[in-house]
Amino acid sequence: MESFVDNLLALVAQYPKSLAFAVFLTAFAESLAVAGILVPGVVLLFGLAALAGGGALSIEWTLFAAFSGAVCGDICSFYLGKRYSLGIKNIWPLSKTPELVFRAEAFFQRHGGKSVVIGRFVGPIRPIIPALAGAFGMPDRRFIGINLLSAVLWAPWYILPGYLFGAAINLKVKLPPHFYLTLLILIFCIALVTATIMQVHWQFRPNGWLYRKCIQYLEQRSVLRHKILNLSSRRDFGIEYPINSFLLFVLSLLGFLLLSLLVLNISELRALDLQVSERISGLYIYILSTFFVAMTLLGDTLFLYLLFGFFILLLLLQGRLQIAVIYVLAGLSMHGLTTVLKDFFAIARPDNPYLPASFAFPSGHTSGSVLVIGLIAAALAREHVPHLRWKFYLVASLITLLIGCSRIYLGVHWTSDVIGGLLLGGAICGFTRLLVSPLDRKPTWQKHWWKVLAGGTAIIIAFYQMIYLNGALLIFSQNFLS
């Protein structure tokens, strides 16, 4: 088998134009019931992705080929299961691995539709799950929807490691001496900020120590208690006060006001911005640039409008008109406020001929992404018991921090711009959640609505990256080379 893999990779390397088809075919076979047990898909995909990362194929087409192959393989497996029902277990080589089929069947019975997503990442049972979904009569539409979502997650998980490995081997850029130190500092700062946010949220969750202290304080003051009670929301697990939202609004607003004063009056802050920009500018590497350009696209105004518009549409379809109106007003207010503040502070961007003519402070990419991603994360988290919500906020925090870091790395904004954007976005997000809280008296994202939101979001991200990533990366590369 090792010799087969080596020979196949060598053959594809001789004909690089066939690489996309090879990735598609491997992903298809690896996802296909029966064949998926025999094909060393993980090894082959890693090798093919490494060839692509060496310059033979762009990351977008590599991911698209893997995504398409996985979707087609699973659909074929699903209809094989529908055609042969549980008799598919008697087809070779499944008939020779009854223990594996039993494990897959138990896994599907335990997790239901979720097993189609989870099963993609669970070793040898991966190609069997779709066939069992068909055999057990899962509805076609439901399977195809879950299949598309799972493939969007699966393709980067299996392709990116090999692609980055291949790109690293062919890296011709000499790393500056401070590269690893700067990278470690960046990772440490992101981890520290994220951990702080999560710890504060954990302490202020219902039943958290600080949350209980706040409630005790309010209960001793009848006027305050009456006002805060009007802002409470309700679920099956009881009444909940929006203390986290209130703190996010107040602390972020105070932080933004303080930073604004520093930006206007402290020249040392501008010197610090310049120093950070000079150190980052020497770290231009194609792989990092690709990653950060992809992240910065998630903060584009057009992308945020598309994502937020889809989110609002789903709210309207569920009859949540008041909440939708408040969210729309919050989004428009954020856009308008950011524009006004940029003109008021009138701080020039870093020296870059490819940048827009607008001013720098605060970063609109960062503030907009904090608001949109924060509101979506809060809406989904609200439907879960308090001790499980941290997962949504963790993901949202990491995404928005990386979007902010991308603006600094690509030389589009100063560090203070990004911090200002984070604080401004946090303030508007917290205030919006305060307004929405008294309207949040019944579950919204029930049944399949959250799956529709997740699937639609994944599709919007995939298509937006496919359309704009290459062009944006070319612009930043030309700017660096010039």
C-alpha cells in the first residue's frame, strides 16, 4: 500500500494539471461506502494537498475539489444504503468487518443526524455512516443539508495540514530573526484576552459567584431590582438578568472613551503603533498572508451585510420582527458611528497606496465583526443552559480577535485602531443585547433553524472566499513587493 501511494503521488506530480481531479477522486473514494475502507484516503489527501501547497494548485481549488468529492461520495453512499437497506452489511468488504459495521450502527443510533457530521472525523466508520443513514430512512433533504455542512468542515480539516506542509517546504522567504518571538507574543496575547473574556463570562453566568453577588445587591434595592427585572429574559431554566450584556456595554464603552483620549493626547501611543507596524511588516510570508487575508475578508462590509442579512431573514421567518428590527438598527448604527468617528479623529492609515481613502481609527472591520459575530453567538448561546454557552463565546472571541490581528499584519490598521474597533463593537453589541433581553421570552433557534443558520453561514463563507481571496491576496502581495 505504501508503494501504491508513493507511485500515485509521483504520477500526479508529473501531471500537475490532474491534481484537482486527483483530490476530488480521492475524497470521493475515501467517503464512499465499501471503497472508503480500502482506500488510504488520509495519507493520499495529505500527499496531494502537499503537492498543491508547493504551488501546483491554489488553496481554493484544492478545498473545492476535496469538498465536492466528499459530498458526492457521501451522497452515493447514502443512496446505496437506501437501495440495499441493511443488506448493505453483506456486501464485501463490509461483510468481512462486522465489528466495524456494528460500531458504526451503534454510533448512528446514538447520535442520529449529528453522526453524519461527527462521523466524518471518526476514523474507519467514516464511510459507513452515510450508507447507514440511507438504510435507516433518513429524509433525503435532511441528509443532503447535513452532508454539505459536514463537508465544509471536513475539507479544511484534512486539506490544510498537507497544504501548509507543502508550502512550508517550498518556502523561499528567509524568516526575520524576530519571527518566532513575535509569533509567540501574538499567540500569548490572543490566548490571554480570550481567557480573560471567558473567565469574566463564566463568573457572571447564572449561578456564577459574581452573578449571585450582583443579584443579592439588586434585591436589596427595590428601585434597581424593578428596573433590572424589566430587562430580564426567560427560559425553561428560569429568569435570567442581562448582567453580562450590561458589563460588556459599560466596560467596553469606558475602555473606548479612555483609548480615544489616549489617541488624541498621547504621542507615545502613536510611536508604539509605529514600532509594532515596523516589526510586523518584516513578517510577510505567503502562507501567513493567505491566512490573514482570508480572515480579513470575514470582516469585509459586504460579507458582514450578507451574513447579517441572512441571520435577520431567519429571524423574520420565525416571526421575531421586533428583535430583527433592533438588530438591523444596531448594524446600521455601527456602520454610521464608525464612519463618523473615523472622520472625527482623522487619523491616517499606515503608508500603503492600496488602502482605501478613509481614515484609520477605529477599525470598521473589527467593530463590525464584533457586532455581527457577537450577536449571532449570543443568540445561539442563549438557547443553551448557561454552563454550555462558553463554547459559542470562545469561537466568536477567537474569530473576531483574528480578524483584528489580520488588519495589523496586513498593514491596513494600527494596533490602536483594532483595539478601538474591538471596544466599540463590544459596547454596541452589549447595548443591543440589553434592548433585546426583555423581548427574549421564548426560544428562537429551535428545531432545524440553527442548522439552517450554520449551513447557510458555511456556504456564504465558502463562496465569498472563493470569489475574493485570490484577488485580495494579489493586491497585498503587490503592495509588499513594491
